[in-house]
Amino acid sequence: MIVPALQRFMVRGALAAAVALAAVSCASPGPAPSTVQPALSAMAQPYYTEMQGAGIASVQVFGNGARVRVSTRVGEVYLRYPSGLAPTDFVVYVEPQGIEVDSDAYTAAAGAQYEAAIKAVLPQVITLVKDNNRRIAQQGAGGGGR
């Protein structure tokens, strides 16, 4: 009787491990794009000063259209990709000498959808990071934040 119970336990454990592994592999984004796109950099340029001032280092928009990852001086924040926009795949790097946008998927034919994404995502990112910075500053000053 002990053997069947042990067998059920092992099967359940293996099944749980397989489900967990599948969930992690599906949630993992692919590598960051690495092809510099001057046209996209020009589209993002108007947001450079505010992004730099907010402490934003990079913004990664995942090609699956699900989320946006923002790296800042104080850590990472995430937001949903705006609904209603066509999926795009790019990374904005905010560097001391300027802004650079990389994308392996961008084509001139898709320029309008990338421009719409940049104009929708970057203002949201700036607002989110500024709010997050204020919240962190209040918590650091003993304001609690909640």
C-alpha cells in the first residue's frame, strides 16, 4: 500500500514541476532587440529630456503586445501595453549623449504603428516613473506611502 501512495505523490510532484516549468518558459521574453533604428530614435527624441530627468535608463516593449518593462535608477517598473495598438518590439535606451531605439522587427512600412506606440507608451512611462519616484521619496522621508 505504501508503494502506490508514493507513486501518486511522485506523479503529482512531477506534474506540478512540469506545469511550473511551462509557465516560466512562456512568460520569459526573448532577447532584447539589437538593431539600431535611427528613424525610431528620431520619433523618441522629443521625450528624451523628461525621460532622462525621471531617471529612466531603458524602456523595452515586448513584441507580444502584453507589457512594457522600464528600467530606472531605483529599479524596474512594468505597465501594460496600450490596448488597441498593433504589437511592436523595440527598446529605448536613454544615454547621456542622447536616445537610441533598437528594433529587429521594425520596417519602414510599419513606421506608423511604431510611431503610434512610441507616442502612446513613452508619455505613460514618464508619468508612471515620476509617480513611482515621488512615492519612493515619500517613503524614504517617513511618509509611509500607503
